[in-house]
Amino acid sequence: MFDLSTRSSERCIMRYAYVESSCGPLLVLMSDRGVVDVISGDSSTQMLSRAVRRFPDIGFIPDRGTHSTWVAAVTRRVEMASGDSIIPLDLGFDYQCRAAG
């Protein structure tokens, strides 16, 4: 697993987990309330860079297995819908700290 230290000036934090799936590598981004986003890509560095660009005002820390149930559920959902162009995850909450734009 890769690591990125939290920027100390940030108020909002997201946890991330890198997982291999049958569809390829995934990066699962989570708040304390649930899954915020799922990013696919070729490498952990590439996916984390995309997450930082997508959420520029957010600090990131690795999830050390605390939310493994969420990560497993998202992985199963992505694998079930591997042929679909849009994968509805039914997140059911609004992430309040997301940067506008």
C-alpha cells in the first residue's frame, strides 16, 4: 500500500484504500460517513494524483483496514458491473467538505 501524509493545514480528511480487483486496481476514497469516490487506474501513484486533483482542498491518509467492509462492498459492486459505463454505488450521503468546482 502507498502512503501520503496528511497536510497539517487541512480541515477535511479522506481515507483511501488501494485494492486489486478483477477489473484492475482501484482507489477507494472514504470519509467517516461512507465511500466518497472510486478511482481506477494503472498505478497507485496515478490514482492518488487524480484524487488530489479531484479534491484539491482535502488531506489524505491511508485507511489501515478500519473500513475494510466498505472497500470490499465497493469492490464487489464494481466487479459485478464491469461492463457498464456507469456504476451506481448508491452512496446515500453528501460529502460536505468537497471543494467546489
